[in-house]
Amino acid sequence: AQRGTELHALAHDLIRLGQKLPDTPKTLNMYVNDCIGFRLKTEVLLFYSVNCFGQVDAIGFRNNKLRVSDLKTGISPASEHQLEVYAAIFCLEYKVNPLEIEFELRLYQNDNIALFQTEPDVIIHIMDKIKTFDKRIRAIREEL
């Protein structure tokens, strides 16, 4: 876990400074170079409410395309669902209609890039769940 935290911090600093790494098929190198190339911001807090927020590894919204990238430093299999949730929170926070944009979701892990093209309906469904559960949680807190 500590190594993963340090690799994320290193990647963040390299991207912030615009310092590309050698063009090799290594996870960190591909992630850093792609984030710089796509002009993504790293370690960005996405916030819909006190009940729904998260820090995304890298994100960028340009020319009606939302790019969300995640650097995985462990060996456990990762899922694109986390990236879809980040996309949904982004759309809620910035009032972006998922039907009007494109999505590109990327997982960087084990010297591989997994690219996912999600559908707007998936993001809308997640947004609806977030709004529903946020209302429920607020109502429960008010009762306490």
C-alpha cells in the first residue's frame, strides 16, 4: 500500500511538471505520458455531496470528451465501474449531460492499458442511484 501511495505521488509530480518518462510498456510510464499528452489533471476531488465524493487519479474534459484514468499499482483485478462512478459524479458536480458527451475510461495496471467506452445510459443510471441514495441518507440524518 505504501509503495502504491508513493507511486501515485511520483506520477502526480511528474505530470504536474510535464516530465515525460521513457516510452516503454511499463504501467507508470504509459500512465504519466498519456496523462501529459491528454493534458489531464491529477488527484482531483470530485464532489457531489458529503455523501458522495471521491478523488480521481486523473481526469480531463475537453472537446466534449471526458477522460478518466486510474493507475492501479496492485495485482488484484480492477473494474471499470469505479471509473464510471467518477464519470457520474463529474457529470453531477458540473451539470454535464452524459447524452451530450463522449467517455473514455482507462485503467493502467500490470503493464497494460484497459480502455473502456461506456454508454451514457450507464452513467445516467449511476447518477440516478447517487441522487436517490443521497436523498435517503440526508433524510435518515435529519431523523437522528
